Amino acid sequence: MSLPSKAIDRLFERLSLTYGRQFSELYQAVDPNAVKALWAHELSGFANSLHRIAWALENLPPRCPNVIEFRNLCREAPRPQAAPLPEPPADPERVRAELAKLASVPAAQRQDPKAWAHRIMARHAHGDRLSTISVRFAREALGIPQPSRITVEV
């Protein structure tokens, strides 16, 4: 599906007003209807996304573009961001149930945001096999310096 002739007419009007003689001389020796048909064909991929053509018109280069350059400019248009959906209202029953679950967590654990790091370091001290990165992150969280690497020269 190519662009409607009304859209092409408006596009040509805008390009003529913007670039003046530079645009009109670009297609001076060619049938205007053939030129418009070519532009309609080349821009047919934007028939359902005219915002890309509008974006290209707002971001025209200093030199008058030909149809391929204008089509490529349309392709550079950012995709519109979808509006975020509104959050559904919270279910009061579910909120009560989740808060009840939190009540069973020991008070000391609720108050210490670094309890996870203490547990990892305790397991590490006990000799449990843990990933190096887990121990490193626990040390960083607790402000414990990392052990220096020892290099042996041979």
C-alpha cells in the first residue's frame, strides 16, 4: 500500500518550502506525477507509521534529500514509547496475607539489611564451598577488605 496522494502532496509542499529551488530543480526534467508516484512507492512502508515521516520532516538535513535519503531518515525515527498501563489496585486480602508472612520473620533479620552477607561469611568461615563472587560481594557489603592475591615467581 503506497502513501495517499494527499500525504505526498503535503510532503512535497513542505520540502519545496524548506529547500526552495534546490528541491524543485532536483526533479525539473521529470514528470511531476512520476516523481510523486516514486516517492509514494518508496515511502509505502510508512503508510501505517506516518509519525516517522513527521519526525523526518522535523529533522531534515541542511542539503535537500533525494527519495532514498529521505526514506533512510524516516527509518531513523525513534519508535514511540508505549504508555505504561496503570497499576491495578491492590487486593486488600492479599496485602494482609503478605504482611502476615512478614510478621513471622525474626525481628533481628528484619532490622539488619546485611544479614545475607553475615550468613555468607559465616558459611565461608565454616568451610562451605561458595562461589568466589558471593564471598566477594558479602565482604564488600560488610566492609571487609578483600584478601590480597599472592603471586609466586618461578
